[in-house]
Amino acid sequence: MTTVLIVVISAVFGISALLTVWRIIVGPSILDRAVASDVLLTLLICVLGAEMAINHHTRTLPVLLIVAAVGVFGSISIARFVARRDGAEQ
Amino acid sequence: MTEVLHIVSLALILAGALLCLTAAIGLLRFRDVPTRLHAATKPQVLGLLLIVIALGIELQSWAAVAFLVPVMLIQFATAPLSAHMVGRQAYRNGTIDRQELYADELDAAKQTPPAAGG
């Protein structure tokens, strides 16, 4: 039962990471890539937490905290400094 | 009892993972930046909340909860912040589908020059 659940969880995380990476590759605008990389970072936090819960250890808890605290600056700085028109679909 | 709690936490993790999958499918299928943003903010709050609850159930220690509560609070505080910045910039940038808008409340702000803070 638990093994099946762990396999299903890993598959779901893997598929969603692949789809998100596909959106980062395809774009089309830099803001789409910013949103997708934000999702990928959230996915990383979720995977770290799930791995800790499944393997029953607390070693990556500080990583969880730091990534959650610092991850927001990525998309904020992209949104702040992106050009007013980046010629995505004009 | 611990076996039941283990199953419960795995089910919560599965729900969080499914929310992540939902966000990824939404990112892939939606058309423009604000709709993709709408899909992207679901795992950032609810999915992470489910996984953090699962982690708390699994670890059962106050020291771990002292780490997990700030993680959730930071995520609650910063997810709307980045979503707001990206959405506002998408509006200015023209990467939104204007035909799909029912109301454009920022239309007046668009007339002011950029240095005026609009």
C-alpha cells in the first residue's frame, strides 16, 4: 500500500516537473518563464517536504525554510526589470 | 496507530502532488500570463500547506513544527507579492489577451506616464 502510494507520488511529481520545464523552454515571453520557474521552485519545496515525510528525517528542514524565504526574489526581480515590451507576440 | 498516520500523511502528500500536477497542466494549457499565474498559485499555497501538514503528522515533534510554521507564513506572505508583480508587469508588457477581458480597471492608469507610478 505505502509502496504503491510512494510510486504514484513520485510519478505525479516527476510529470509535473517535466511539464513545468517544458513551459520554461517554450516560453513564449519571459514572464511565462518567470511564472514557470516559480512553480518549479514550489515543486522543489514540495518534493523536499515529501521526501522528508516519506523517509522520516529532518535534515533538509533548513533548506525548506531558506528556499521558501529567498525564492520570491527571483520572480519579483524578473518582473521588476523586464522590458516594457519584450516583443513576445506583438 | 502509526501505520494509520503514515497512510494519512502519504494521502496528504499525494493531494499536494496532484495540485502541483494541476498547476503544471494549467501552465501548459492556458493562453497568457495572468491565466497561467492563476494556475501557478494553487500549489504555492494549498499544495505546500498539505505537504507541510503531512510532514508535521509524520515527524510529530515541536522542533519540526517550529520550522514548518515560518515556512508556511513566509509562503502565505510572498506568493501574492510575486503574483502581483508578475501580473502587473504582464499587463504593462502587453502579454495578456485583451479581447478576453470583461473589465479593464487599469485602463485609466495606463494613460498616466510611467514615472507617475501608474
